Amino acid sequence: MRILFDQGTPVPLRRRLHPHPVDTAAELGWSQLSNGELIAAAEREGYDLLITTDKNLRYQQNLTNRNITIIVLSTTSWPRIQSSHEKVLSAFDSLQKSSYIEIEF
């Protein structure tokens, strides 16, 4: 599963998602893309999952007919996510294509 981290997603989370390949929007030069453009670019490039901390994403974007799964983390705080990173891993068990999941920490 190819994973893309949006701005604000703590990069150290990448280590917990091994062996899945993880890229960041910043690494790809996509930092300036709006949410809609970022989702479209991720889909075009074959990403399966977008992990973001933008809790307003579902209100700002029409997510119907998208081919990417989106996980929204409730915080950008790495210490909070790190202490409960198994919540992200357990979300992987229930992922379905084009689903939208919010994870509270």
C-alpha cells in the first residue's frame, strides 16, 4: 500500500508503517497544492492512502467517487500519536478502498 502524508502529519509515524512505502507532500514538492489538488495528484500517482491532520477535509472536499482512502488524525502531536500509534495500525485492518476514517488520540 502506497501512503502519502499531508502537511502536518508527523513524519516519525512513517517508521511505524513499515513495510509500506510512505512519501510526504513536502518531499514530492506538493506542499503548495490545495487539498483537492493534493488528493487528485495522489490518485494520479497511484497512492492508496492519504494520512492528514486536516479535520475539515471532509467538509471542504467532495470525497465521493475518490479512489484513495483517507485517514484523518485528530492531532499533529507526535508524542500523542506515538503513545497510541496502534490506533493507526488497527485502522489498516478495516480499510476499504475510498473509505474515510477519523482517528482520535
